[in-house]
Amino acid sequence: MSHSSSSPAFGTPARSGAPGTSGRAASRSASRGTGRAAKPRFGFGLVGPRRDRHSVPLDQLEALSLPVGDDGMVIGVDAENRPAVLGINRPVPYDVTLIGGLWTAQVLALRAAATGARVAVETGRAQAWTALAQAAGGGQPCIALHDVGRVPPQGASAGSPVVVVRDCGMRPPRGRVVSAPWQSVVTLLPYLSPVAPRLLEKSSLVGVQRVSPDEAAQIGRIMSLPRHEYEALSTLADGVTLWCTPSDRQFVMTQGTDAETGLLGAARRMD
């Protein structure tokens, strides 16, 4: 593989010794084309630098590759302190259930809005979301609050994805607005409730924060978690979430930025 930057610049190079010119005129012509005091040619700019060809042996091409991570919003760091990324804006319906605290749900809402998504919050405690909705977007209405059961159609599209956050207590009613292409739904449950098994089974992604040992055992059965993982659920620190799918699991520590901490306070499990 070779790359060349020695192609001539735009324009026609000056010719010395052209027919009908004197030696002095030819010299002036040459100095205009190559001299240090040459004027830039209108529309073409200065003559660029000349470089030799560069080549790379075939077995070294991989060294030129650039690492590209997952696409989405950073929700924290994993056990190796690497960024953990959640792709929340998807061209297919995507349901997320979070058994955890309001703080984590609000951080997710802020970061989803930062990716360009419109966030609709369905909640029975609007007072807990008002400051966040007012502060987000720098005055732009990117987070809207709605009463339970009053979320209007959002008109999600690839150019205007939507994240619906359902903060409707232990027994959230069936939502009028459901997941759809480019419209994800995040349901927050403060604890394991009678409706939780149904939500967990239909969710594409489940997040679990600190719960009681009994709740941890039930979640372990529903999600087919290894014993050491579901037993750890009753000892998790504030801000730590086990994110799991039917085929993958990862413990993630979510740490607030300075702006998030100033608005929401420190990470906490209880509200």
C-alpha cells in the first residue's frame, strides 16, 4: 500500500526558455514560478510541499487500525475500569427494566438526552423530576414530564429518537406508549414487585441494584444468574448495577459528573 502526496499543485508550472522570450524574461518567469517571493495564484493557493512516497509492508497494515468502541451512552465503568456503554437508541423496540433507585434512572435520562434523544418521563412524583427537566438541555425542552397514563404519541424516528422513562411505582400500569423502532422504554421499579417477573421476562435489558437476599434469590431464578452473582446483589454499593441480558451480564459502577452531582447529589440507592 502506498500513498503519494507529490502530485502537482493546481495550475500550470512556469516554462523557462519559451520561444520568443529573452533569457532575462525567461529567468523572471522561472523566479515567479519557484521563487520564495512568489505570489499566490488566485483560486489555487500556494504550491504545496513535496513529499516522497510512503509505503507500509502488508504485514504491518493492522498497526494502522483504530480501536472503535460500542455506540451509545456511557453508563459507568466495569470491573476493569473500562467504559460501559448502553446503546439506548435502536431501530427496533427496546425495553429496559431497572430495579433500583431514582438517582440512577435520572442519570440515565440525562445521558440519553445528551445523545440527542427526546426523553418523556411518565411519573406520579413530578416534583422529584422538575429540577432535572428544567436544567436539562440548556433551556431546550428535551425532557418532558407527564402524569401516569398521559404520555402522548411521541413520533419517534431515526432523526429524533425517544426514550420513555416510566417511574410509576411498584405496580406500573400498562403504558399507552410502548417500545417501538427508535423509541425505547425504561421502567423503574424501586423493589421486586408482583409485576416484576413479567417485566423482566419481556425486557431486552435488566438492571438490578441492591436488593434484599430474598429478592436477590428470586431475581436469580428469573434471570438464570449464577449463585455467586445473585448473592452479590444484596451487598452492592450505591451506584453499582448488574446489567444483564439472556446471554451477557456485567457489573457497572455509575459515577456522576460534576454537573450531575450538583443537580442530583451523590449516588444513592434509596430515595
